[in-house]
Amino acid sequence: MTELFAAASGEVPGISEAVLWAIIVAPLAAFTAITLYLRKLPKVAGYLSIAAIAGSFVLSLITLVDVLGANGGIAIHTHEWFQAGPLEVALGVRIDGLTAVMLVVVSSVSLLVQVYSQGYMEGDPGYGRYYAYMSLFITAMLGLVLADNLFMLFIFWELVGLSSYLLIGFWFHKPSAAAAAKKAFIVTRIGDLGLLAAILLIWTRGGTFAIDQIHDLALAGTLGGTTITLFGLGLFAGAVGKSAQFPLHVWLPDAMEGPTPVSALIHAATMVAAGVYLMARFFPVLEAAPDAREVVGWIGAATVVVGASLALVQTDLKRVLAYSTISQLGYMMLALGVFGYAVAIFHLFTHAFFKALLFLGSGSVNHATNTFDMRRMGGLRTLMPITFWTFLIGTLSLAGVFPLAGFWSKDEILLEAWVNNKGLYTVAAIASFVTALYMFRAIFMTFFGEYKGGEAVDHEDEDSHFHGDPAHPHESSWVMTVPLLILTAGAIAAGWWAWGKEFHHFVEAAVPAEALHKAPDFSYWIAITSSLIAVAGIGTAWAIYHRGLVSSTEIRRIAFPLAALLERKFFLDDLYERAFAVQAFQRGWNRLVEQFDTFAVDGTVNGVGWVGQQSSRVLRHAQTGQVQLYGAGIAAGVFIVAIIVFIANPL
Amino acid sequence: MLTLEHFLTVGVLLFCLGLVIALSKRNAIGVLMGIELMLNSVNLTLIAFSRFSTGPAEIAGHAFVAFVITVAAAEAAVALALAVAVYRSRQTVEVDQLDLLRS
């Protein structure tokens, strides 16, 4: 069944359903082919995977052009999947402005990362497996954004989580990677419980999984305030886990144990944005539930602060970027909390480019120095010019410097916050100072000053497949630098799509018009302040980490309690590990379960055996082996039955 | 005048005699004879019901009895052959000695 909803201008997307399915199926086919047949041919696996994702990318572009031509009209193609009693589950794809944008973000970044991986993963014994997992991830992510109902969305949501787990633990022989994979999986599962509860709630109360019907239900207000608030909070719980929002953000920094291209694609540009996508997809629910929206905004603000402040004390380049990602995801949630539906997606869109760029840049640095520790880098500016310049542009974009992509999206978030919630604006503005500070701290430590030698290659380590010479770092090969350059173009220009609010009108057509608030007009005042804040952050970083006007150790000494707090990550890991994992689970719950197992489960089983043993001890005396005694028993039995029958039915 | 009850009473008495013999005789041949007695009491009962019934299938009882006699003959042949075989291997046909079923 196909339903078309015209945009305001009256057009509908004419793209064929087969094209939409092909976008999902292409990487899926690559995954299947690689796992079944190409394990022994890693080179072929790599090329096949890239070809498949290139196909998806081209089809996504065609889709985007088509939906753009229809001014953001909506097309829903849905089919009955199965029916069990009253439960009807559909399998369908939905295409609208939001989906089209997400499709292009996911497939374009995936394609560039896959190409980059050709260089980064070269010589890894798990090369073929890597491409299989990546294809699975891309399938799941594309399915997630195309799904037309919550049930199907949840399936792809979990598949995304699975492939993230597989890729974080890609080097599973490293205990730290295996532990990080487990941590990511378990922590996100806590949030997913909320999402599952929300799905069950909407099914029992609303009787539907379809996205457009849930929109209508939310806006019609027939569900009741509590239900819709709980539904919104349940969805948000899922988003908190997946998008690494406070207090479940702890898994994302550890996820950096995975290969760097994985971090770029999954843990920066796409998967972690799935939570933001989910909240945007169900934006009318937030509109109908102001309490839930308020929670989203403030959790987002807390995440912004936590991420930005922790990024300030990291010495590992990738971890700086990881905390920066957490902080930026917080900005997106904050935007959703202040009615900024289109703005949140806009920031997701620009962030995908510059954050993927920064991650791939850090991977390029790692390829030259064999380390992510910024204290062992320095001076790479002249040695790796392409990496340096692209990284610098990505950083400027992230810091929100005019006229790069990050400026436009961050500025609009600040504007929405200023208009709708001054408290959130203050938090966001202060954090944007810290953003510029920690990013330029990383730039100065990595690319300026003297080169400090990197990490020597350990030739004893069989798992290491490092080829270069860390003592003499050099620029990476073209398969790695070309994706950097393309992403740089995105990090510069992606923001210009918002000119004249074109982007906003396009994605806003995806949700019912009554759910939207009028976006505030561009304000020079906000734009100039946010630029000044960014420049101030950059200047502070320059003063501390480049010129050494103020010694960073001095600052640490003065602000000792704060520095200690940050270095222990607000003690959240300790809290989770000691209080929940050890005390509550190992000591409390596990012991309870153990007692139950010993006494209730084992007791029942042993008791059954004991009763059988005791009764057989008595009954064995009847087993004489005398056939005549058995015969007498039968006769007596028949006699007794006859008497009973006679009593029951007197003649 | 002989009524159905007379026949049934004789049948029951015969059956009980057969049962007592089958359960109490130590010699396997005696047990077999008791079983034959029980079978014949059943035959008698069937014939009696057939004789006194007025239904459309009054020949059914006779047909049954014919079968029972045939099967009983076959059974007796098999049972006696078994008794001979048991005697050859165990030098006895006293049933209380044949308690191999007991462990």
C-alpha cells in the first residue's frame, strides 16, 4: 500500500519504491557475500563493499534530488509483514525531507570512510571481516532512517547496536577493546529498555506502530498527557543510550578502542546521531508533551557541559574528539528541547562532516606516529600539511567560526535557545567557549611545537601491523587524504544549504505543520557574540598551550579539586563500576539469584528425586517376580473397579 | 424354565473357579487349565447373551465364541510349547520358581 502526502506546494516524490529498498539491500548483499564467500579474499571484499555503498550513495542522491523536487513531500510504501491476533506489523519505507537528508549523510560519510579504510586497515588480518561488519552497519543505519514504523525502526536500531559492538571489539584480542565493546553494548541496552517500553506503551494505548499515525495521535491529544509524556521519555531513554547523553555517555569514550574509521563513521557521524534522529522523527510527541521536551533540553545541556569539560583534560587525541562528539550531540538534544527541530537536524548534518573529518584526521596522524597520545606528538604541521590543514578547517568549523558549516548550525541553536529558554542559552554559550578551547588545545599540542617522537614500533607485537617509521612521520597515502579533502569541502560548505532557510523548510515538511514553531529570524547580535566567544576560546588556547603565557600546570594546581574531578570523569565510571556493577549486582542481586538457585531451583529438583527414591524403597517390596501375585493384583483391581462402578451406577 | 440369570451364575462361578486355579496352582499346566476354564466361562456367557437377545445381530455372540475357541486352541498350543521349553531349560514348571523378573 502506498500513501503519498503532498508538500505545501502540492508535489509528491515520484521515486520508485524499488530504489528505496535497493538502498538498504545493496550493502546487505555485500555483507552476505563477504561473510559467506569472500572471507579468504579480503581485497575483493573491500572493493565489493565500496561498490555496494557507492551504489547506495548514488541512489540516495537520486532520492534526495527527487524529494527536493517535490519540496519535501512525503511518500510511504508499506506492506503487511505479519499478523498475530490484534498485532499487525508492517514492513515499509518512508521517504521525506528528514529521511532524504539522513540517507545522504549516512551514505556519503560511509563511502568516504570505506575508501579511507582501504589505507588505514591495510595489512590487518581482519580486513575482510572489517568490511563485512561495516556493510552490516551501513545496512542497519540506512534501514533505520527509512523505516516507516516504530517496530521496524527498533529492529534496525538494535542491529546498529550490534554492529557497533562488533566493530568496537574488532581487535577483540586486546582486553581493553573487548571490555569497551561489552560496556557499549550493556550501557546502550539500558536506554533501549526505555525505547522498548515506549513501543509497548504506544501499541497498547495507541494501537499502531506507524510513524505518521503516531504523529497524528500525539497532535490530536486523544492519548492523554501522561501517556504521551511517558512515551516521549521512553523514546528519549533510547536516545540517551544511543546518542551518549548524560548520564549514559560513559560508553562512547571507551568505544574509541575500535579502529579509527569506525569511530569516525559510527561513533561520530552516524550511529550516535540516531538518537537525535529518533527524537526528531517523533518531534510532534515532544510538542505534545512539554515536560518531556523540557527533560530533553536539560539533559542535552548537561551533556554539553560534561562532554566539553571532560574534553579539556584528555591527553588522547581520539578521546578529545569523543568527548567533543558527546558535547555536540548534547547541543542537538538541547536544540530539540527548545523547539529547534530543523536546527537539530541541521547541526547533525554539518556535524557529520566536520566530526568525521576530524576523526579521519586523527587516524591519519596515528598512521604516521603510531600513537594517539598528544603529549608524544607536536610539530606535525609541516610534516603532514594536508592532514594539518584539513584538521584545522574541521576544528574551526566545530568551534563555530564564520563562514564554516559549524558556525551556521551552532549559531541557530544558540538563537533558538535565546528565544525560548535563556537558561539553556547561557549553558550553551559558555560551553561553546570551552569547545573552542579544547579543540585548539588539541591542535596546538598535535601540530605545533617540537615533534616528540611518537610511539616506537614494537616489533615483538604480532598484532601490530604498523608500516611507517614513527621517528620520521610522513603524510598519509592518497586513499586517506582524498576523503579528508572531500570532507573538508563538506565542513566548509554544508552550512550554506541553510541560506534562506531552505534546509529548514525541506526537513520541516516531514512532520505535520501544527507541530512546528516559527523559527526565529537570523540575529546579528547572536551571531557576533557566538563568534566572539569562539575567538576568545581560540585565543585562550593559544595563550596557554602555544605561547605558554599561563602555565597549564599552574592552572591545574590552583583549580586542583576541579581538575581532579575532571580527570576522574566526574567519578561516573567509579559510581557505575563500584556502586552498580560490584555492590548492587555482584554483591546484591547476584547473591540473591544464587540463593534462589541453590534453594529454590536445586531444592525442587533434588526434592523430586528424593521423593522418588523414598517411595521406591517402599514399593519395591511389591515387585516379587511372582506372576501369580501380579495376576491376583490385576484381579483385585478389576474387582475394586467393578464395585466402584456398581456403587456409582446402581441397577 | 432356564433364564439368562442361571447361565450367568454358572458363568461367574466357572470364571471364579478358573481364576482361583490360575492364581493358586503351582504347576504351569494347572495354571493353563485354569485359564482355559476362564475362557470357557466367557464363551458360555456370550452364548447365553446371544441366545436371549432379540436384537438384529443375535448371531454375533456365536461368531465371537467360534473365534475365542480357535484362538484358545492356538494359545494352548503355544503355552504348552512354552512349558516344554521352560522345562528343558530350567528342569521345572513350578511357576513360583520362575521369578526371573525380580531383578
